[in-house]
Amino acid sequence: MNIRLKPNILFLILGFFALNLEAFTQNDPKAVSILDASKKKFYSLTDITSSLKYSLENKSLKDGNVTKKGTIKIKGKKFRINLNGQDIICDGKAIYTILKEEKEINIQEFDPKESMSIDRIFAVYEKETKARLDKDEVLSGKTFNKITLFSNNKESEFIKIEVWINKTSTLVERARIYSRNGSTVAYEMSEIKTNSNVPDSDFVFNKASYPGMEIIDLR
């Protein structure tokens, strides 16, 4: 089954690295402190690369569960996500979504003032979300602060989001999103590397790398 990443899901992946405290109200003070440390750590980094595991659970789907694995790179407002069958590149000006099975490339304008961005990812929850600090959890030998974000808006797409923040690195490594449509999306970042001098060329779309593919420019 070929599952495309929806734009809001895509930016949630990026947003887990840079939680925006301004988006949360009715917060547990301890949760705010941990989120603040995570945000400061993220913005102190030049770049991030990581392995990425994406899982979708939905009983209404014929195949039930879908899992994709790949990599993610982030540098400022630029990012690149490679998952089996789908590449997404943002050079800070445009977003290129490469759908390999469909042999199709969609191009959309990236506007940090209007589009979802790392800086604004949780703005959709402004004054409509509360954060709660749960018990620490040990996963794969690492200890995590677990925080649950609840949406107070019944019209929002999500009921709650659980995030796991590594107590040593203070970076978010895991997240689970519970949608109102009954689906659950989970992300897991591993083998995280920071400040590794990722070249700007990694975020440049090269048409020659995708011969024979139809380009749909939506800008």
C-alpha cells in the first residue's frame, strides 16, 4: 500500500524537534520546563540528521497497519525526508514532493508566514492545548520524559499527542498522534546526529535525478 504523507503530518514530524511553548496553555510547569529545554537545544543546533520510522494504524484500512522507514535532515528552514516510495525536499522557498510509484513530482511554494514551518508547527494548537508530564519511561536502554498534549478543540484533527524526550540529549525521539478518525500515527527517530555540517546541496531539488517523471507546479 502506498500511503502519502499529508502536509500536516509531514510538518508534525519536523515540529517534534522544535516544540513551541507559546502554543500550550493550562500546562504542567514541569512539562513546560522540559519542553523549553528541548526547544532551546533544537535552536542551538546547526543541523540534524536521523533515521525515521513512520507507522500508521487504522482499522478501516484494508491492510490495517502501514510502516515506512527512511531518513530526515533538517537545517534551518530547509529539510529533506526520504521514505520508501516518497521523497520530500524543502529548500526554504519551495517544497518538492516526489512520488516515485506515480512518477509524479508536486511543487508547492513555501511561505514561512503562511505555510506550516518548524517555527510555527504547534501554532494550530494555540490556546487550545494543554501539556501534562507523565512518568519517565525507559525504552531501548534510554530514559525519556513522556509528555502528553491534549487538544481542547473538538474540531481539531487530533485528540492528543504523546512525545518522548530523551533526558540526556533533551531532543524529541518518539511521538504518537491520536486522530479523531480513529487512526494513530507514530514516529521514531534514531541514530540522531547533530552539527554534522550537512551541505546545502542536500536540500536542492535536481530535476535530472528524476528522469521521466511528470512535474506539477502548484506555485
